[in-house]
Amino acid sequence: MQLICHLKIEIEDNLRLGWKSGTMKKNFALIGAAGYIAPRHLKAIKDTGNNLVAALDRHDNVGILDSYFPDCDFFTEFERFDRHLDKLKRQGTKIDYVTICTPNYLHDSHIRFALRHGADAICEKPLVLNPWNVDALSEIEKETGKQVNTILQLRLHPSIIALRNKVQNGPKDKIYDVDLTYITSRGHWYQISWKGDLSKSGGIATNIGIHFFDMLIWVFGGVVKNEVTRVDDDSAEGFIELERAKVKWMLSINYMHIPAEFREQGKRTYRSLRTEGEEIEFSDGFTDLHTKSYEEILKGNGFRLTEARPSIELAHQIRINSTKKN
């Protein structure tokens, strides 16, 4: 009997140590399994040695799950997904993280669901559409003791890290001239989908620009002035004055806005970031940034609400200014 008790205590101690050191698998649930970005999260969960136990999407074209987690339970109805997570909890299977890859306007609700289910949240960009949503989520973090993490992967890109180090180690009074152009061509489906609905996506500046605005603020400091100079259904451009930079930006989903020489090469995406006339090359190196993001989150170093807020505020102000332009 003493031997059995001793073994039980030893096993329980090893389990506790395993959770503490992060060597044991974490259990994930995923909301939004059928979308464009979900495979990057599936890969990140698998590459970090963890387990996806349940996934939800109203669409059932989720064969991608077989490539990563073929034993994952899948649901097309939120109510059944919710009940399943409750059942797992009663059976002793704790959901540690809920990954959220849903349309932008649903992020806030799904983050709340994760926290109130006793899990930390990992949410794709933009974390939320409005600054006041950040404040409300902060209160729920306090209530539940759980955390919200977002994906700001450009902060992990080697070229962007090098640029930030250059700015921080350079003359403190230097103001950089920056040109940002990002064109990611999309077909006619874009405007028909939720992404073409300003109230659901936040518009082009939010939907495809939020990472770049976060990156610029992270590198060059807070926003001093913001002006939208042109906006239409498929593109927008403007000027941002930051603490250490004056930025001209242009975002587009129009294929014809890609420079001709790149179109001739068959490319449908064009990224350009120039500082002081020098091109910062960051077109490559995106493949594993979600996995790196997960590695940092699992170590407790994820990007939290306070870090996401400045770019959300900027994108929200751009949206307001864009509405005035129209």
C-alpha cells in the first residue's frame, strides 16, 4: 500500500513539473478551421508538439485537418462545440488554449468565449476592430485570470528586428522618411465576402494593413499625426507621422497596382518598405512566423492586449477618416 501511495505521489509530482516546465502537450481548440489562415495555426500547434482536440467552422470543407490532427473532433454548430468542450472538462481534459481564426468582427465574441471557458486565447489579426473592445477584454482577463494573445508576427521577422535595432541604436533625434507599399491582389470574391463589408472587416486598412501599422509603431514609436489621402473599394493610402518617422503608405488588393515588372514575373503580391531610400527586404521569411509566435506564447512571451492596442487605435482612426473622405 505504501509503495502504491509513493508511486501515485511521484506520478502527480512529475505531472505538475511537466506542466510547469512546458514539456507536456497542451490541448487546443480552434474556431475557424476552414479559412485561409487556419493552416498556419494548425502547423504551429503541431510544430510546437501540442494537440488539437476540437475544431469549429460553419463550413465543412476542413479536410486540411487530416494533414495535422486527423483525430480532432469537428463541429459546424457552435452550441455542439460548446457542449463538447464542457464534456471534455467534466472528463478531465482541460482546454489550455482556444485559437481564433474567424472573421474580424467575431474575434471579440470568440475571445470572450475562450476566457470564460477557462482557456487562454490566441487570436489572429486584427485582435478586435475598436479600441473600446480592448478595454472590455482587459476586464474579462482580470475576472477570469486568463490571457489574450495576438499574432503580430512581423515583430519576429529578422529584417524588421534588425531595422528596429538600427533605429533604437541610431541618433535619438533622427526622423526617418519611410515608404510602405503592400499590394496583395484579390479576385472578385473579396468584395462579396465579409472582407468587403466595412462593418465586418474594418476595411482594407484594417484587414490587410494592421500588421504593418503595428510594425511601424513598434519600430518608429507612437502616432503623432494621421491623415488619409485617398480611399476607395480596393485601395487606400495616407500619411502617418510617428515619433521617429514620417510614413507614406499605400495598401491595395488591385492586381493592376502591382508594378509591371513583378506582374510579368507572375507575382500577385508586392511588398516594399523603404527607409531613407533604402529597401528593407522582408518578402521572404514568413513561413515559420506563426510557429515562432506560438513558441513565444507557450513560454509566456505572447503579444498581449496592451501591445495590440496602438495599431488598433490607428486602424480605427484611419477607418473614421476614410468614412469622412467618402
